[in-house]
Amino acid sequence: MPQLRRRPPLHTRAGSDARRRRGDPLPRRVAEQVRASADALAALLAVEGRTVASLDDLEWADAVAARFLARRAVASCPCGRRQVW
């Protein structure tokens, strides 16, 4: 039954897809951004003692996560400039 065999990929890219772990649906930097945003949102809700987040809270958490990851990229670069992901 040839239709049951798995087809090989049409092409492979040498970019982030090649470094992606099997079964991980998101590229590494997107997964880091989502994780950092979720952590920032959870911290905000815990500090303020709330259980429900507003759209403004979500946008704030995304902005904080983006800034955090940008600062981490600068700190990890040996030349002191931002790394290109």
C-alpha cells in the first residue's frame, strides 16, 4: 500500500527549521517570546492579585517579553551589539 507510506519532504531549509526539535511546532525564538510573555503576564496577575487578564495586560506582557529578549541578546553578544536572530 504505497499511499500509507510517509512522503519525504519536498525540500529542506538550512534555517531555523533545521534546528527545530522534532515535534516542536514553533521556531526557537518564537517559543522563547511566547514563554517570556506568559511568564510576564503570570507575574503581573500574581502581583496584582487578579485571575483575569485584559487585552492591555496581554499587550504589556508581549512588550515586556520583547524588551527582555532584546536586552538578553545584547548582553550575550561579545561585541556589545544586538545579535541578528
